[in-house]
Amino acid sequence: MSPSASEAKVERARSVFSALGDETRMGLVARLSSGGPQSIAQLTTRTDLTRQAITKHLDVLAGAGLVKDSRRGRERIWELDPTRLTEAGRTLDQISRRWDEALDRLRKFVED
Amino acid sequence: MSPSASEAKVERARSVFSALGDETRMGLVARLSSGGPQSIAQLTTRTDLTRQAITKHLDVLAGAGLVKDSRRGRERIWELDPTRLTEAGRTLDQISRRWDEALDRLRKFVED
DNA sequence: CTTAAACGCAACTTCAGGGTTGCATTTCAA
DNA sequence: TTGAAATGCAACCCTGAAGTTGCGTTTAAG
């Protein structure tokens, strides 16, 4: 893989992490994950936040490619799109693997 | 696993995501991942930021359990600790898996 | 012993993110 | 047809994160 493609993947992962770093958004993802597609009004219940606040958070999640919306009458239905989620998880794996290799190189260097 | 333990794991993951959501910190992790343990002064080079700014970012990463430090003379050496990294990756997997199950339940429900 | 490197601490500034309020628009339902 | 539900849009507020500057402390090096 070319360096730029790898960096693009890291950048996408970073955008995912930035989106998931907020407690409210993490809760929304968890809710959509276990509860299935839901409208904004539904996602606002059992929350001490305003509908507009929830809308903003959903927009952020959409910007990171974590959720997608569709219209159903006057409602706007949001659902999870796990593609970026799994990709970000793999990126984490790659980073820790690269770290293990760096450790190996370090040990070899110290032994010399 | 008890619900509270699961929620604690999600909360730890969220703290990791919050730390990795920043571009500078993501760069620091990448640098430590491929370059091995380094001092603050080293990590500041090739950056348009101040040493104090880098120090703050490293403290945030340490707060999420992603890095650990040790002293070597007048230097402070930082290195990656991939434990939380892999744990957060597994949490992402679990969320997307839970989403797949929710989709299955939804299909069954629609078919009825 | 003296100088400079590497770092710690604290005060200060700036600005974007998270949140609200107010109002307009679309659509369902009786 | 008319009221209420669900949402969109925009202006506004406010706190904390990110960054800097200034100065003091420790330690290596000559």
C-alpha cells in the first residue's frame, strides 16, 4: 500500500475517533447499535439534551461516515453504518503491530 | 460479563478515542509506534508546536493509558503502551457485531 | 565551576465545540 | 381543514481544550 493511502486511512480513523470521543455520540452509536434504526425524536428521549443538540451530534457522526439517514414521511431515520467502525479497529491493530516490530528492532539494536 | 464491566470497557474505549481524535496526538502515537521510545525534545522536532504543547498532549495520552514515561537523566522518555489500543479495537468489533445482530432481528420482525 | 540542555510549573489568551432558544416548514391525523 | 408532531435553520452563549510566554529547576558536559 502506498504511504499516502495509509495516511488517508489513518486520517479516516482519526475522524472516527474524534466522533466517538464524545460521550453523547458514543451513547447514540450504542443505542443505534442495539436498538436499530431510529428517528431523531426517538433518539432524543431518555436524554437531558435538546433535539437540536442530538441533530448536531448525528451530523458529526455522519461526517465521520458512522451513520446514514433516510426519510420516512416527516421523520428522519438514522442507522449505523459499521464500515468505518471496523476499518478504524483494524487501523488500531496495525499501529500496535508496528509498535511490536519497533520493539523487536530496539532489542536487536541493544544486543549489538 | 456484567453490564457495569461492559460499560466500563466502553468508557475506557471512549477515553482512548477522545485522546486519538486529535491530529497532533495521533501523530505522536504514530511516531512512537514506528520510532520507538523518545524524549519530549525529540518528539517536538519536526513540529510547529512548543515543547509545552507536546507535553500537554503526552499527558492526555497518558491519561487514556496509551503511553507511559520513564526518566533517563534529565530526559523524560515516552513510549507506547498498546494494551488499551487493542482493547479499544475489540470494543469497536463488538459494537459492529451487535449491530449485525440487531439487523437480523429487524429482518425477522419485518418478515412476520 | 560554569554553561547550556531538558524539563516542570503556572498564568494567560484564543477559539471551536457543545448547547440552547426562537421561529419557519413539512407532514400526519382526526 | 386544522392542529400537532417532526424536523430545518440560524443566531447566540459559554466553557474548556489547545497553545503560548515567562521563569525556575535539575542535570549533563566541557
